[in-house]
Amino acid sequence: MTLELPIPIAAYVAANARLDVDGMVAPFAAEAVLRDNGTVLRGHDEMRSLLAEAVVAAKAIFTPDTVRHEAGQLVVEGPAHGDFKGSPIRFAYRFTLEDDAIKALEITA
């Protein structure tokens, strides 16, 4: 099943599948906020560091299998597989889009 995702989210997911940090950061607005496991990151530099350490180093690849609209956000869910404890783990990615970019992303397990 192929999900219909907005361009910035599809770009993020495709870059994650390649473990491409720069590609994962590119769809975010410059002032975007990423919330992951209690950590709040702002801007490309902080996101780049987290994605390199938590995603690329662990070879964590998110494979979305459901999408829905909820409270002004696009919620994309699916498993992430990689070299980390408990793999695979099912995650929900809550995207807020603005002007064809990701303005905010909250990741929860």
C-alpha cells in the first residue's frame, strides 16, 4: 500500500529510508521544532545532530503504514526498524505543515 503524503513529509520519509541526514532536515522550515522523547530541538543544526545520533547511527528506518488528519496535524504511524533495543517499535509522527515545509514534528512511541 502506498500512502499519499504531502511533499515535505514524503521527502522526509524517503530521506530517512536512505539514512540521509541532510535530506531529512531539508523539508523542515528554518525555525521548525522537533519534539522527540521529551527533547525539544529548534532549527536545522539541532535537528541534524539528533538525527545523526539517534536515527542514522541506529539505522532506524521509519516505514509509515497509516495516515490521518487530527487537530490540524497530519499523523503518520508505522514501525521503525533498526539497530536499537526493542526494534521494531511502532511510532506516531505528528506533523504540522506551513508554507510547504514542516513547521513542527512530534515523535511518540
